[in-house]
Amino acid sequence: MFGILIQYEYSGDESEWRQAVDSFIAQINADDRLQGRFTYQVKTHGEDGGRIHVGHWDDEETLAHLQSQPFFVEFSGKVQGFAGDSLKATKFTNVTSTEN
């Protein structure tokens, strides 16, 4: 399993941010090709507007499919805008984990 960790600070309109995140998650959930092959979590941390996004996918074909979708391109642009200069993205490969 492959993944990405995205971290940034955001201090803007919470409803705008939440709407963008909820829309992205809904579109992932509606894409039959991604079911069981791609997961995405969004978290907040601290009191300073810290945001963390964690995506996992099974293979490069799944990632390519996701990245080719208009909703991905739109959301990526929004995250860039939300994050500004604080954006940090790190790809990773899972070594081991618990079952759930």
C-alpha cells in the first residue's frame, strides 16, 4: 500500500474549507473504481489551524485514475490555496500496520 501525508496551516473560513473537504470525500466515495482501493482521511490538530490529510492507495493505476478526475484537480487547487506557503506533502509506502 502506498500513501501520502499532507500537512498545512489554515486560518481562513472554516465552512469553505469543510465544504471543499466534504465534496472531495463524497466524490471519492461515489467513484466505483476507487472503492476498496483508495482511502482518504482529513484531520485537524492543535489550536493553530493545523490540517493533516492522509491518502492510501493500492497501486499506481489507482493513483493515476484518481489524479485524472476533475474533482481531484479542483480539490488539489483548493488545498494549495488553503495552505499557501505552509504546504508540505510526503509520499510513503506502508511497511506494516494493524488490521483496522
